[in-house]
Amino acid sequence: MIRWGIMGTADIARGGFLPALQEAGGGEAWLVASRDMEKARQFAAQNGVVKAAGDYHAILESDEVDAIYIPLPNHAHYEWTMKALKTGKPVVCEKPLSGSWSEAEALIKEAQRTHALLWEAYAFQFQPQWLRVQQLVWEGAIGDHVEIHGTFNTVLGRPGDARWFKAFQGGALNDLGCYPVHVTSLLLKDLPGDVWARAHVPQEVDESVWAVLRYAGMQQLIMNVSFVRRYDTQTRIIGSEGEIRLSNTYHPSARDAVEIRTAQRVVKEYTMQGQKPFTDMIRHVHAVMQGVSEPIQLVRDVAWPTLWTMEQIRSRWSTVS
């Protein structure tokens, strides 16, 4: 049984990671740490975690913890991921992994030095829906000159949410825009040569972002993300011979299909079996730790182009109020 240490009491840990850990099997929530001991105790009692601690270092120092999950606010990802990697244990950090490419590069080097496995928690990239999309695109099912239309909108109504504050590295690009950028990095395996971006920044952070990224081979990403529009995670992947449409790219259910459209036909493939969003990712980590599977989607292989590209968008956007 793989024993997980959970660094923080975030909603994504409560509602995303822990239910999936139970569904995945092979692991248990062993220790949760918070800077507030009472908060850690309450979280443990309410969510079936075996132990609680009032200091994040307790997870790093525990011989009982086999793997570490970091769902802290964005600004704390780099510091605590770096510390976790020094233990040599597998680490899953929530996205975005860091606030800059230079920080991401340092984390990759530390993971290599300590031989620690490091994943960024894009759970969708482990799901059957996404693995099927990758297969279709890479096998040429929709032809060449791929153009990706990526949307991620959600209404972030809570005024005190950390994602509204610059000090916590909030903003729509960090929280939402990383997803369509990551989709593009996974599919094209390339860096953009030309970046155009605009951001609406009414107060501290970007509320909405629009971007066009051009890649070699007449390929591009057209992206829009926002904290003030109704929930939408549609993706269109258009090629010279056809198109793939996803109605729910990042949290698909059994009702969501991979829709493949060509001049000859329209096919809908249902790849999900109702599993929770994090389940496939956790099962993969367990399989790697048990020696029955080779690791995929490691930060060193797939995440760094996303982090580099996000830095380019941020440095080049013009702002509108």
C-alpha cells in the first residue's frame, strides 16, 4: 500500500485527489500537513487521512510517507516541490509547477539529481480520452497543418479566492490558460515561434486572456480563457483532412465523446468509464512505483514546453482594462 503525504488542505485535495485515491486503490492518505494544526486535524478527520501535522516539514521528514502530493497555492509550488524532491520520493505537484521557466528548469535538474519522479497534476493527460486524441493526431487521422482552438472558462465568483491575487501567482493564465497551452505542447512537441496575446487585467491579475501562438509547419493555437464566463472546456483540433472535437477536455465523464469529423463521416468514440478525474493519474503513479509500468508524462519530458510558453505569453501580452 503506497502511503501519500498531502501538503495542504486545498479544495482540490478534498474534492479531487482524495476521492480518486480511494477509487484508484493501492494507496492511502497517510499524512496531511497544514500550518494550522487544528485545520489539519479537521481535514484528516473529515477525509479519512490517517495522521495530521502542523508543519509541512513533517511530510518531508516522515519515513512512513512514500509519495508526496502538493496542492498548495501557486506561489508555494516551487519552494515546496524543491524541498520534496530532495527526499528522492515521487512528487505530484498541482499546476502550474512554478511561476517561471527558470524555476521549472531548477526543479527538473533537482529531480534528475535525486532520481525523484516529478509529475505536474494535469490529470487529463493520463485519461483514455486524451491518450486516444494523441494517438489520432500522431497517426495522421486528421492530416497536417494542425490548428488547435482551446477554451477554458469558469466563473470565479469568490472575492477572497487566492487566484485573484498577484502575491499568490493567481490569474486566468496560470489557472486556466496552462491547460490549452499544455494540450498544444503535448500534441505538437514544439515551441511557438510567434506569440500574440492580450490580457484583461482589471485589478491585480489577468481576468481573461486571448492568445495566438504560431508553430512550425503552419500549426497554431488559438486560445481564450476567462474567470468571468460560464464553464466551457471545449477543444477543436483541425487538420488538413479532418477535425477532432472534445466537449469536455479536462474533466470528461462517460457521456463525453471524442468526435472525429472527416469529409466521409462523423464518428463518436466514448473512452471514459465514469472514473474520477484524478484516478488514472494516481493509478499510473502507483504502477510506476510498484515497478509494473514505465513513467509517462513526467515534467522533464512534457511539462517544460508548457511552462516556457506560458512565460512567453506573459512577457508579450498587451493589457486592456
